[in-house]
Amino acid sequence: MHIFFIGQQGIPAQDASDATERRVEAIASYLGQKGYSVTIACKHSYAPTTVRFVGTARLYRPLRLVPDFVGILWHVWRERPDVVHIQDWKMAWIVRLAALLSPESTYVWTIGKRPPRWRMARIAAWQARSAFDAITVPERHLQYLLLVRLGLRTTYIPDGYTPPHIPRIPASHWKLRKNQYVFTTASTFQDVEWVAQAHKATGSRKRLVVPGEVTEFKRLKRKYPFLINIPLPGKRAILSLIQQAGVVIALDADEWLLPAMDAGRPIIAVGNPAIEEIIGTTGQIVAPDDEESLSTALRKALKGPKSLALMTKKSATRAQAHFRWQRVFEEYSALYHYPAIQRIPLDSAFPRQRAVISA
């Protein structure tokens, strides 16, 4: 089976915050391991032209002298892929032209974010109802919005994660002790100050670790001496800090939330639809900017009661059962095959007219 991905910048994923790039990279990797043929449309500026393959996935770049959509349509007509998998809104409009060039292909559309303009999205939704064989979304809240505002019925397939298999950096490398510090994904001055105030209210002497560049961190450090900032941590460093933290405070449903669940860390998360969907009942949810509730939840987590240990075990089980890319791949694989098997022959798409027999 040949799968053609379009609508993304390319692979390998260069921006860790771009869920679309990470999704395509992960799905293509698993498809290649299963023996599928994968082609990924890339922009010229994304990766060097000398790179033609990433793993088993072939990179396709349209000619510079023609618009990208012309080159992509030409490739669809020439290759006749079994599945055309379109990402987000930008390239969704070409599906009708692609279906004319390769009508036997299966067309799948993954919508990973809200449309830039709902008025224009109605046009895309109108053509999607009849042109796409399947439409998927990675979030339940987005699924609800598309149904209510555009009337689109979609299939929920969450984005997954790959369990890290890299050596762990000991916490002593940063002069910390395992399970004796709090890790937060806060990145802005306001968020760090809010978390620091809640941490101070607990009266705990444990350190609060903040990764990445934080504006005016020196001023925060003078006010909250327990703060530790790691300015430019790599992926391995952040994973190591998460895996050895006593508590993880998550403000966004970013790429570090699922590894924290997989590591069995106690998680306190700021309530929003994306986070609540991932965590379920396996973590403590607090309201945004509610310092008192965050402080109470943090004080409870730092004491480490037996109920908290049970909660962390459930979070690891939930992450491994529902959100690993291997599990997500099974959903996409079934979707790739199902529309082709269930396709209705053209001669039976309309009811036959009954012949009138005269006496």
C-alpha cells in the first residue's frame, strides 16, 4: 500500500511544538516498519534537497517553477497512491481535483487545529462531506466544535508519543536530588510567578525547576530563592528532569505531558479541554490563576499519600494503553483500509429505474 502525505512542512520534525510535523513523522515511521510505501510532500526550504529519504519514507518536492499544488496533483495522477492523507486546512481544497485524477484512492483528512476563519472553513467543510472518505481529529473538544459549527462528523484519533529509550541524566548533574524537587512546564514570567507563589505558600523547601528561557528570571530568583532555571535544556535533559521529579506541574498539553504520565509522576495540571482529555481522572486539575487551589494540590502531592501513588500508577497505564504511537497507528491503519473495502460501485450508487410492463 502506498500512502502520500500532503499539507505539512515535511520531516523530520524540526519544531517540537508543531503537532502536525510530529504526527506525520511518527505515522510514517510505523508505516515504514510495517512494509508500507510512504511519500511525504515537503517544502524546498524545510530540508536540504540532498535529503531524499528519512528512514523508509521518500521525500517529494514539487518543481520550483510551478506552484506546490500543481506539483502535488501531478504526483497524485502519476503515482495513483492508495491513500492520500491531507493535514489541516491549507491543502484540503485540492481534494476534489485529486479525486478526479485518482478516483480509486482513499482520501483521509486530519484536522489538528481550529480553522483560521470559520467562514472560509464552511467551504472546506461543504466539499469535505462528499470528497473525503474519512476525517479525523486529535482532540475531543475540536471534534465537538467542528460538529456544532460546521456539521462535520469526524473520527477521534489522538496524537501519541514514543516512549523515550535514551539514557537518563542523573538529577545530581543539576545539584538536585531525585523526587526532591518540583518540575513545571511554565515558560512565561506570569506563569512562573504564579506557580512560584503557590509553591511558596506550601512552606516546602523543595526546589522548583523551570526549563527554557524565562524573561526577567533574576528578578524572580531574588523573590523566590528556591527557583532553578535551566536555560537551554535538550530533549534528553527535560525527559530526565521529568522522570526524576517529585511532582510535575503542567500548564499545557505539550509533548512533555504524556512522558510524565508514562514515568508515573504525580501530575498537577491547569484545567483546559486538551489537558483534561489526556489526563482523565489520573491527575489533579486546578483552575487557571487559582493560586489557592494549586497550593492545596501541591501540598497534598508533596506529602505523597497512598491515594496519590495509586493515581500515578493509573496515569502510566492510561498513557501506555491509549496514547502510544503504536496504538494510534492501528487506528490509522484500519482507517486506510476500511473506506477502500466499503466503497460502493458506481453502477449501484443510484437506484435502478423499474421497467413498466404493459398487459
